[in-house]
Amino acid sequence: MKLDKQDIVASIKRKIMEIADQLGCDASELENDEIIPATGLIDSAGLLDLIGWFESTYDFRVAAEDFTIDNLGSMDAMADFLLMRKGQK
């Protein structure tokens, strides 16, 4: 199955908006390249929820050494990391 970066980013944004909403925040204006932890829109538990969802949704595991801002810091980075890991980039 061919993954589409725009679809991946849109899916990630929906999940971030869901988590942020539970915390009383509005993430609708979050830009694709913004560093998610730096925005304050979701807390550390929300970040773990996001990563767990990401792994489950796209059926792969993120190794401990891959938990970096470069790989998972923004929606664009997450999509690029996924595409690279799935051999589609």
C-alpha cells in the first residue's frame, strides 16, 4: 500500500487536535513544521498517546533511539520518518 504524506499529516493533525481538545486546547492552527512539544498544546502523556497511536495506526514500532525531534518532533517529521521506515521515501 502506497502511503501519501498529505494524508499522513492530516491524520496526525486530527489525533493531535483530539488530544489537545481533551486538555482544553485548540490545535487547529498547528502548522505542519511546528515542533509539537514546544507548542504546549499537548502534555507528556498526550505525546505518549500520540506516539502509541502512530505506531498502532501505521503498524510499526519506533525504536528508543528513534525518539528524536528530527523524527517525531513535527507532523512533517513524523510523516517523513514513517515513509522512510516503510521504504517509500
